Amino acid sequence: MNIQVIYSGRKSMAIQIKPDLTVVVRVPYGVPRQTVMEFVNREKAWIDENVRKMECANRERELIPRLTE
């Protein structure tokens, strides 16, 4: 799993799954890397489910142009 951590002035941690299946974790400045990884591990079921959904959406996007050609 490719994880990208982005530190910013936000107040809470958030997870985003990008179309390329990168997991983006946005966290407040000063949060230790270990805390970030504990958050990711705690949310692993959600991440896995949403990665699968994104994979399906990507496959559907690939099929649509082929079907209309």
C-alpha cells in the first residue's frame, strides 16, 4: 500500500484514497509518524474497503471507452 502523509494546519487526521490507489493521510503539524501509522492501522478495514471500491471504479472507467468505440 502506497501511503502519502501530508502535514498541514488542519486540526484532525483524515484519509483519502486517490484514483491511482495512493492512500493520502492528512495530519496536523507536529503529529508523530508513529501516531499517524497507528491511525492508519486502526482505519485499515475502511482503507481496504475503499481501495476495492476505487479499483472497481477504475475498471469501469477503463471499460466505458472500449464499449463506445
